[in-house]
Amino acid sequence: MTVSLSEFLEQITSNPALLITVVLTLGVVLVNGWTDAPNAIATCVSTRSLSPKKAIIMAAVFNFLGVFVMTMVNKAVAETIYNMVDFRGNSGDALIALCAALFAIVIWASAASYFGIPTSESHALIAGISGAAIALQGGFGGINGNEWIKVLYGLVISTVMGLSLGYLTTKTIELLCRRADRRKADEVFKKGQILGGAAMAFMHGAQDGQKFMGVFMLGMFLANGQSDVTSFAIPIWLMVLCSFVMALGTSIGGYRIIKTVGMGMVKLEKYQGFAADVAAALCLLVSSVAGIPVSTTHTKTTAIMGVGASKRMSAVNWGVVKEMVMAWVLTFPGCGLVGFLMAHLFMKIF
């Protein structure tokens, strides 16, 4: 099942519930733009391979391409997010609970962005809608364990692959280029950084774009009283809309996160930034093909940690790492609880 652009525009002007749902969903996508998307371009900006303005434009273009190409090939991540929670039953209550979850996610991510902490919007999305589904169904029956377990797989994959690939890629480059002229090598890796940043932006769209479009489709179906839709096709107009809003968010507030990720954890040289991008992009590609939702933030930062560890453990600013790990640890219970409480509150009020 899908929705054409003309049908969507007609529905949004006649259905206030759908309008509110769309505004909240796009609000979450916007927040993702300034909290998660900057991680994709953090290294190429921090190594001065690309200016922030050009990097943001590049991220916007490749975010869309990632959303479009991966969705055409494999929309498994969107389906995982769509099916991991149970919003069936009364579609009115389900829509209220979903809106409460989206509101909770915006609050959580905005607070993290204010403090410059690169919390994962993907984790916040999963936690928020899970908490709301538990509130809606009156227990853990609102969670589809077979789909939710993929989130735990994603945590393990992004951590292990990010660290190990970051380390191994850096060591491989150092071995292959040990006799290379430093200035010539820097020029090569400067261009490589741009390609690596583009690859990361592409995979960010492939991963996070699909997550939000899955929620967007769920909201549209619930607003139209359809709580039992089991399969859907993602329209191109929705891919364009999500990519544009994500890019807008990156241009508004992305630099603080770029500074934390690209400059705060490890001081990177150009070849090291390239290694981190390649490692993170490969990890995201494997996860996307397998339909496993992983965090772009988590993947990129663990790859940078692996790159830093290849120099020496003290090269990593573990104080910054500790702050980020605490944010990751707190996101699932914290945002899940906020989503749960907001859903109960919204259902009583509305």
C-alpha cells in the first residue's frame, strides 16, 4: 500500500490529526538533521577537507541518494521499524500515542543537542515509539520481540565493527603509504575524505531516512483509521521531503555536533578521517542490507575511537567518549520512559 502526493495533500488539508502527525514527524526528522546527520560529515570538516557549507550541501544530496537508492533496492530497515511495535487496535488512541512518542523524541534530542552531546536520534526514535506502544497496549505486548532484537544486534555490530574496522583500516593505510611523500599523500586523502563523507551521507540516508519514513507511513495510516496495514511502498515524494528536512536541520544546528565528533574525541589527520569514514560506511552498508537498524552516531564515533586507538589509547579523549556513552546508555530507558509517560498523558487529555 502507498499514498500518492495528490492524495497526501488532499488528506492533510482535510484531516487535522494527520496534519499534526506530519508536523511532529518532520520535527523529529529536522532534529535528526542537526544531531545525527552532522556525524556523517564531521571528519571531512574537522580535517579541513571541505568547508561546513559545502559539506552540508553534499550531505543533503547524498542523503537523498541514500534514501532513494537503498529504498529501491531494499527497504528492510523501514519495515523493521514499522513492525517492531504494535499500534493496532483503536486507531485514534494509537495515533495519539504515536504523536506523544514523536513529541518525546523531539524534547530528548533537542536537550542533547543544546549540550552538544551527539546522542543517537535512531535510539531515541526506537525508545520513544516503544515506550508509547507499551502505554497503548498496557504492557510489553506492544513490543514485537523478534523485530526489537535486531536493535540489540545493531548495538553489537556497530560497536565491534566500528572499532575494529577503524583500527584495521588505519593500520592498512599506514602500511601501504609508509614510503609515500607526506604532502602528496595529504592531497590524495583530502579528496578521499570528500568521497568518504559522501559515502557516509549516503549511508546515513539509507539507514536513518528509512527509519523515519517507516514512522511517517505508520502515522499516515493511523490518521486514516488504518491500524492493520502490514505492507507498504514508500513514495518518491516522501523520500524527497525527508531528505530536504534532514538537510535543513543539518544547516541549522549541525556544527556543534561536528565539533564534538570530529574535533573533540581525537585529533585526526586526513588519512585517519578517511579511514573512519570508510569503516563507518562499510558497517552501515552491512547493517542496511541485513535490515538491522543501527545508529549513525554510534557507528561513526566508534570508528573514530578505533582510528584513535591505532595511534595509542591516550590519543582518544576518553572524557568526551564517557559523555557520549552515558548518553547512549540513558537514551533507551530515558526516552522510552518519556514516550511512555507522554502517551499516557496525551491519551487522557485527548
